[in-house]
Amino acid sequence: MVANPTPDKLTYRELHEPQAVLPLARYAHSVRPSETSTVSEWLAHSMAANKRLFGVYGGGEGDELVACWLLHPYTMRLRESLVSMGGVGLVSSRPDRRGQGNIRFMMTQALKTMREAANAVSVLYPFHIGFYRKYGWESFTEWMRYEISPGILAVPDGENPITTTDLAFPDEASKTFYNNYARTHYNFSLRDDIHWEARLRLWGDEQIARGVVKAECQGRISGLMGYTLFHKHGADSPALNISLFAASDESAKQALLAYLKRQSHQVTKIELHLPLDEPLWPYLTDYASAIKLQQLAMLRVVDLAMLDGLEIAAPNTALCIAVEDAQAPWNNGPWTLAVQDRVLHAEQGGTPTLQSGIGPLSTVLSGFTNVGAMLACGKMTALPGYHGEDLPKQTTLLVDFF
């Protein structure tokens, strides 16, 4: 058997007909025939929501689409700032053209696209961590996934003045609360009506209902919870998935948990996603059915220069790093990253005391880990003159999936 030859020419361009990528996406993402119409609708909706589709075309015999990806624009919190983030989704390729450099070419072009769009960082959800690590993305979020019966939830006795209200779509006060919360918590993204519609739209026949629950007292909202009620084929009863749990104080947290407990007459299982610094055990009267540490999202810096001015809650320090970035050559070379009065100053040049690929540096800048941990596992290298300078870790969490 003779392997397919490497294409002598690849071209990359934006696509405006989403249905053109459907055959690639169906195979790459194992889409069932019954789900094809849902994926087709999702693609059309994505394009209408200002997302952008790009394809790689092979040379040689014809102008054949061999790979594609979808750019999701977000404004995301990173450290203590809001930055432009490019979400990478729907990465697909023809099965008979794999292993020929098409994806490598596409990811390099994708970084140029995101740089032109002024995306300082990029996030994706990998099918395999190692696959995307070689292109510069690195793990940057962890969260706990609890599976519980609503009957084991308990909140302290006493009257709680906060009321909870179910909304099919957030009202203006709820949208304002969420965006204010997103500006100050974890790696949340700002949401406008287009983003909310994408979050609350029903996709597939297993999803029964989607909405938000607001916690409110005397006209002031102090909590917001996003849910999906779903009934998997073959399951005895429906379940609730809670992917957004935003409470500004303890009373709001208890009110939202009490709301979940009251669902026990309809659902027997709740899947609740919480950040690592929000333990659930104090509110449980029995063991959870399952507790799983989830590590999904990967992040990479698109352009280090765009992080100049990033706010970081860190003491004054300076790192000078020899950066290696095979896909984005504008990041290559020595960079001085200095925190002064909680502001990061990123400038090319200086005498390096550390050596790092863009992936390990990206995850340190995100707060997911620190230089010390990357040195210990060999992902960074200390050079003469390094004296332990570092950036602090912080809890990371992204609740927008794409």
C-alpha cells in the first residue's frame, strides 16, 4: 500500500458556507445520523452569531477541503484583566489526509488569524491534550464535577430573605449581574444576548429545558445559576446539569442550593460544576454519587505583546525568558515580563534567566501553575541568574464551552 503523498500546496481561507464542512465534522466528531440536522442547525446559528469558519484546501488534484476550524470570539477574564480571547472549535480533517501536515499548517494559520483579530490568548477543549500541546496550548483550568441526589442537599436552618426565580432567558438585571461577576471571578467571559442565546438554545432531543435561576432580595440580584434539564435515552428519569453557579455571598449560595433541593420530586441526579475553591461537602448529608476532577480547557498566548498592561495581583517582580514558539514566530526570543504595581509590562529583549516553550509560559501567565512547578517537571529551564522569581497561582475556571 502506498501512502497518500504530501500535498505540494496548501491554501487557507475563510469559509462562508457552513454546510461545506459538515462531512468533515460528522466524521471527525462522530456525529450520529440522528444528530446531523442538529449539527447543521448549530453551524448555521454559529455563523449568524458572528463566529468565523476557516478551511484548508489541498493542492495537486483539485481544490479540495481537507481541514477546518471555527473561531469563537470572547472577552474573557485573565488574571485581573479582561482580554480578547479566540475560542478554537470544530477542528476537523479528512480521514484520508491525516498525518500529512494539514492540521499543523491550519493551526499556524489560525494563530495568524487570531493575531489579526487582536485575540491576546486562545482557548480550546482538546480531544487529546498531547495533540494540542505540541502546538503551544497547555492546560489551564480544573473544576469539580459532583453527581448528587438533590435529597442530600442541606442548608442551615433559618429564614433566608432571598427568593429564587426561574427564567427561560435572563432579564436585564440578571445579565448585568452576570457581566459584573464575570469581570471579577475566575476566567468567566462576558455575555451579550447572542452568547446567552447560544447558552440557552436547545440542541438535540435529550435536552428538555434550559434556563437560569436568579437569587434576589428587594430588587438586588446576588446569584445566578444556569441549568440544563436533560433526559438521556434509556435513563429512568431526567437530570439537571448546572454549569454556571455564580453567588456573590453566602445567602445567595444557600438560596440556590435550596432551589436545587426542591427539585427532588422530579430529578434524581444533579451534575454540579464548581470551582476548586468552592467545596460542596458542608452542604451534603451523605456521600456524593461521584466526584470527579475535570481538566478540560487548554490556553495559549497568541501574542505576548498583547499582554502588556495585564493586571496581575502579584508583588513586583521580573522574569526574563527565552521563549520558543514554533507556530507563532513573533513570540520567539527573549522577553522581559515585569510586574510593577500589579501591572504586567511585556517587552522583547533582556538577558534571559529562564527558557520556556510558549505552552508552559502560557499556563503560568494564566495562574493555573507557577514557574517553580514548571521547573520541577522540566517544562521550563533555569539559566544563570535565575533566583526564584515567580508569579502566584490562582483558581482558574472557564464556564463557556465551544
